Amino acid sequence: MSLGRDMLRAAKRATDHLGRRSLLVGRFVRSCVNPDGGWRGRGYDSDLYFTVFALSCLRAMGRPVPAKTSVYLEGFADGSDLDLVHLACLARCWSLVRKQPKLGVADSIRTRIESFRCSDGGYNQSPEAETGTAYGCFLAIGAYQDLGSAMASTGSISRCLHSLRATDGGYGNLPGTQSSSVPATAAAVVALAQLRRGADALAGNWLADQCLPSGGFCAIPQTPLPDILSTATALFALSLSAKDISPIGDRCLAFVEGLWDARGGFRANHFDDQLDCEHTFYGLLAMGLLTRDR
């Protein structure tokens, strides 16, 4: 089991539903690559974070990855200057270009990741933090998988994640949280599934209940605006928690289709008119999860 491969497998199924529109996706993603081999986000400069999603889109659609991307990745060396998010991005990028980094780089990335491990056994984006976050644990687990390495003390990671359980049944990013968030709950459910801790029925029920009558998920219940990131991550977590999503499938698919843009990507929400590779991949992921049984 690998969360990177599972997400790609789901996103690949979107191409059948998109049909000829998948050609537009490929064209849009390729239009975002810079001469240095990296991909830009919402600015003009190459960004390792957006490069992950661009490469994921290309792999999901069976498109080739430019050779110059490996040169771009080599520019980050062993990731000694990167934060946890971008370290995880670097590890995922190397797995997506299907090429091993230079000798010793993978070991250095793992060592750097461990600098973000907290006293409670979890991982936090801030190296000074004492308690892990759901997102931090999700990133670290994915990075170790992408590097083909086993993690130490996975039991402590599991305990850290369980400490983030909110009183309403989902998860927050801090211990003692009263109300859950969709991204944190999704990250915790996925991370626990990767640690083979079984399906989290309670969190699955909470996530399913967050789907709006009009389709889509909001980041937090108090936010009235659904978005493609929260929707895709919620659906992915539900798929790993063995939750039947057919009762919400039609309205979620209508929501995702409503964010499709003829320029070849998916918008973040109904009020965002700018496209990027991140939200385009989340659109593919959500669509693939919703159409797998159709």
C-alpha cells in the first residue's frame, strides 16, 4: 500500500470520464512547465510544490515526463534547506520521475524529515513544535513510502494521530480540538490506513456528513464555500475507510464537473477563476473516485 500510488490509481480513472477533455488537461499541464524543468504555480517561478501535482497529472494521464525535470530536482540536492512540505514534495517528485536520486540523497532527505519529528512521536511542519499534526504525519509517511524506506516507531505516530481526535468524531491538527476540519480528518484517516490501523468508521461517518446537499466539502463546517481540495481529500479518505460514497456520489460529481474549465483544468472553487496544476490534480482525483463504479 502506498498513498502516492493509490492516489494516482484513482486519478487515472478520471481519464475515461473526461474522454477527449483529457487532451485539454495534458495541454494545460504542459503549458505550465518552465525552461528549468519545474512547474509554476500561480506565479511565474518554478515551484517544487506545484511540480508534484503537475507530474502526478502527467502520470495519471499516461503522459511522459520531461527529461529536464530530473535536472530541476537535482538542484535541490539533499533538501537541507527545505521545510517538511517541500521535503515530501522532493521525495514524491523523484518517485514520479521514476529515477533514483544521487547516492546518499535519499538518506539525507530521511534524516532531514526526522528533524521534524516531535516528542509525541508525530511530525509537525514546524521543527520547534512539541506535538505532531495530522498533515505533518501524512507528509512524513508519504515521503518514507516514496523513498522506499521503513519508518521507525510507527506506534507513536498512531498514538499522536489518535490524540488529535476531536470531540465531534473527526480530527483536528492540535490535541484537544473541539471541532474537526475536513483536511485534517482526511489526513489522519489516510495516515492511519497507511499504518495499517484499520478503517476509522467514526471519522468516516463524520466526513460523509460534511458533504453539502449541493455537493462538495468545505474545509471546516463553519465555512460555507466548498472547494476541490477538501472534496478530493475527503473522498480519498472515505475510499480508504470502506465508506460507501454512492449516496453522495451524484451530487459530488456534479460539484466537481462544475469546477471544470475548458482551458484544461479544475478551479479551486466556484469563485476562483485561476487554474493551476494542484487543483487540477485534485479534480482528477475526485472525479476518478466518483466514477470508479460507474
